[in-house]
Amino acid sequence: MSRTRRSVALRLSAATAAAVVLSVGSAQAAPPKAAASVVCTGQQTQTYAPPLGPLPKPTVVSLDEDLTCVGGPFLTGHGTGTFIQQSSCLLPPPESTVLPLYSITYQWSNGQHSTITYTVTAVVQAGNQNVVTATGTVTSGYAQGSVVERQVTTLDLDVLSCLASNVDEQNGSEILTLLL
């Protein structure tokens, strides 16, 4: 190959390499976008049939929730659900107990709804406080397929009513987070 051709070939190779480097640099992916979420807080009432006592037993649990939300297309929501699970007002379920899935349907203030199926991931009872944490998935409606975390804290346990198996209702606060 002549000296001129070799010089032209080297220049073309250098130009091609520079173009490849520039195109690869500009084709880099954008940084990952932060996950959006809807966070709701509010109050929940749980009713029990039969009333809770000190030892876990199969119980029909009915939930009624009123929530105020930020980060989504609605400002408020109302949730209801009924399910059966081993419940006690004094003792958390043994760690080996597999609690059943349960669902809550939320009606949002913009006319949409979400049905979320949950699994309880933690039950902590200490003093006059019971904290239940659950994770779930939106199975229908707004945000279908999204992951959800729900934490409910009930307070002011009446120990005498518990020992007499007379706890038919508990009220508490709730934090609900939908990860969109």
C-alpha cells in the first residue's frame, strides 16, 4: 500500500473510531427514574366476631378505613374488607403460623377503585400497642400490578376486656403506600 493510501486509511480509521466513541457516549441510558408513590394516612376500625380473647382463635375480621392521600390522582379513599384469620388481643400469632391472604377494596374520591390482596409480614404487640405490617399487590383497578405496603397501629388495649374475651372492636392509625 502506498504511503498516501496508508495515511488516508489511518485518518479514516481514526475518524471512524472517534465517531463510534461519540455515538456510544450519547447512547448511554438515562439514569433510572425514582419510583412514584401514593401515600395515604388515616384511621381504621376493626371489628371481630367472635370477640377477641387472650388466645388466638379463628375470627371474622371486618375492616373499615378512611384515608387522606398525596401523590396520586385522588385526595381521599375509603376501604372495606372482611376475612377470617387466627386472632388474639394479647398474643401475636406464632412465627410458624401462615396467615391467610386477605383483600381490601378501596373506593377513591375520583371515582376509581383498587382491590389489593395482602400478606401479613409482621405482627408486633408491645404494651398497649399492636402494629401489623402487610405487603400486597393491586389485583384490580387503579395501579393494577403495583406493590403496596400497609401498616396499622392500634392503641389503648383494654386488658380486662381482652382477658374476658370481650374485644369486639379496635381503632387505630394506618399508613398505606402504593409504589407505582
